[in-house]
Amino acid sequence: MKSKKNIAYFITIGLLAGVLLLSHLSTTVFAQPGTASDPLVTQRYVDELIADLQAQINALQSQIGPGSTGQPVGSVGITAAERTAIVNEILLTMGESQVIPFTPVFVPRGSTLIANAGAEIILRSGSANVIAGPNGLVDITAGRDIANGEALSRNHLMLVPATDGRGLNFLSDSWIMIKGGFVIANQ
């Protein structure tokens, strides 16, 4: 009696599994073309999309102005010589005075650096603690303020927000990269 119930149970489970499998297959394998499960794209639809994109490109090119090809510098139709000429023209229009490079500076152990407002500092090697008032220096890399006496992290971009005696006290021989005004005092 028990074996008949077991057989009936397994047959019922098998039938349910078969029905579920067939219903899943019918929606994926036998999907009708053009439905959400099997989208059908016509040539006319693709041509309309291309025409819309071309109209948008033409509108953008007309906004750029006359004399411009509307092509980005890295586009396929531009030669290396033309690309170099474009880059040189951009550099000339920018002017060298707008680009302020970082200056590498060696700072001996025991020295103190006091920076002007807007100075940017990156500690490349060695170790240093922050000298600051209540608001500290801005660690742009970490997105937080570094308080007075706190150790400076290497390779983090620091910003001095005010000319009020903020800077660094160096605990070991160090290399920094700095942009902006500063004074180093040896102790």
C-alpha cells in the first residue's frame, strides 16, 4: 500500500516538473517574432534610427560653427600631422602661464614648511605631521580634513585653505611635490 502511494507521489511530481519545463520552453524557445521576448527589427526601423542620429549630428555641427569639421581630435579621418597641429594650436591658445607645475622639493628631517593659501602638497616619501589651526588641511584624496598633529598620508593631495601658519612638520627626510607659495624653516 505504501509503495503505491510512493509511486503515485513520484508520478505527480514528475508530471508537474514536465508541465513547468514545457511552459518555460514554450515562452523562450517558441516565442513569437516581434514580441518582447523575441524582438523583431526591420530595415525601415534601423534606417529611421540612423536618419534621426544623422539629424542630431548635423544639428550639433551647425552649433559648432562654420569652418569646423565637427570631428573630434581622435576621429578616423584625421592624420597624425593634423592631430599634432591641432594640439599645438590648443597649447598656444592656452598659454604657458595657465599651467603651474608641481615642484619637487627635498625637505630635511626636523624642518617646518609653512604654506600660503591655495598651496597644494603631495608627500612622496618620508613622514610629516600637520601644523594647523582648528580646521586643519584638506586631504582632497580622502575627502576629509587633517587635524593639527595628525600624520600626513603619502601620495594624497593636500590643500592649504588659508594663509594662517598652516603647514607640515617633517619627522624624517622627505620629498614633497608642491604647487603654490611656501617657506621652509630648519629647526
